[in-house]
Amino acid sequence: MVSALFKFGLPSAAAALATGTLLFTDDEKKSSVFRKAFAFTQNHNAKTFDEHFPRGEWDKNWDFRDPISLVDKRKWEKADEAGRKKLIDENKSTATRNIILIRHGQYHLDREQKNLTQLGREQAELLGKRLANSDIKFSNLTMSTMTRATETANIILKHLPEDLPRMSSSLIEEGPPYPPVPDHKTWRPLDPEFYTEAARIESAFRRIFHRAPPSQKEDSYELVVCHANVIRYFICRALQFPPEGWLRMSLGNCSLTWIVVRPKGHVSIRSVGDIGHLTPNKISFT
């Protein structure tokens, strides 16, 4: 049977397609054969480069700090061409902001206060020494008001100049920033938690992430000690990636994530979850 099929069946079908005649009487088979033959031989329309590589667009004014957004509209309407150019120049950012996000150290999961473990304190000490030896002049430090983050920040601060400006913020406390995709098997906050906590964490993003103000003349290096969920969401938002992908990343305790915001609003990542200051026996992800 097989040899007969190859001997008689295929040449006959090929001949039928070549001549336009058919050996079938069923209407569905006729249309199916011709559709496939036409698609294979005739439907070769060339695609453009953009059709091959569809992409979104970068929102240039994502932080509403584009110079034209900062101009007083009343002054703009009254100004001539030279005056408008001056207004734009006065509101241009010229400095780069380096935002260094630090996850807190390992902590006790089974305690109400969730304070640092001995390992968590050791991680913070090692991180503080790394920052002190970096030769970077840090501009300020902002810490979450949750115990584990505040403890981590205070250990780090022992290694940094005493006059370094510091502040606490409840906006960067831990919480569910956005419904993740795919879902987590066991971590399932209620919808109302996402509704309230996502707004808070988004508010923190808008307060922390933006290009430098026109009044800032030198590059800044700003430390933010907070939590993994918050940092992962910040990464997605800063890079204009889909926010539902935040849970696909993992960050070690006392890790560094370095995000750069340039004067024109361009954003780049220097590092994500850097734990180079920790020896293998000091690494944890709790």
C-alpha cells in the first residue's frame, strides 16, 4: 500500500495542482487543497522591519519633569521667542540622580516585630563597610519605618558620615504593589490589599523617581533602605516594563539595586540584587 501511494498517489496530486484539475469530488477537500497551495506559492508579502520587531515607545515625560512641563504657563503665554527659550533653559535638568535601593537584612519570620537575625545584622555590617569603602559621597539616606529596614539602615549609618541627611518614610513599607503574573502558588493578598497598598507604593515611586530638579547642580547618590516587593516594583516602573512582572525577580537580603535617572529622563540599571559584599555563607533570600 505504501509503495503504491508513493508510486501513484503523489504524482497524481502534484499533476492535479499543476494543471488545475482535481481528483477529488468533495467540495471541502477542493477548497482546502487550493487554499494551501496558494498560501505556499503566492502569499509572500514582505514585512517591514517594524512588523518583524513590534515595540512600544518610551514615555519621555514619564515623571512630568520635562522642561516645558515645569514652565509657568502664564509667563510662557506672555513671553516672546527669546523669552520662551530662556524659560525652557531655566527648567532643564543638568545633573544625574543615582538611586541605590537596599533590601533589609535577614529577619525573624516568626516574630511579631520581625527584627533582624544575627545573620541579618552581619549582612548589614558588611554592606555598610562596602559603602564606606566605595569612595562615593552619598547625598542622603531614606529608610522604611518597618523594624527590619530601620535596623538595617542604622547599622549601615554607623559606617557613613555622621552628618549624612537621613529620614524615615512609611510610603516605602512592604506590601503587595501590583497583582503579579503568573500568580504565586501560596502568596495571595486580598483584592482590597492591592487596591490600597498599590496606591501607596506607586506614590512612593513618584516621590523618589524623577529627574534632578534644575536647581541641582551636582550628581547625587541617594540610598533607600526598604523591601524586596517595593524594589522589584520600582525596577519595573522605572524601566517602563509591565508592572505585573515584578514577582519574577528575586533579591537577596542586604542586596544593592542601582538605578540611574539622567537629565533627559532616560533611565538605566547599573545593578540588580548585587550581593558582592557577602561571602557565600552570609547569603540569604528570606
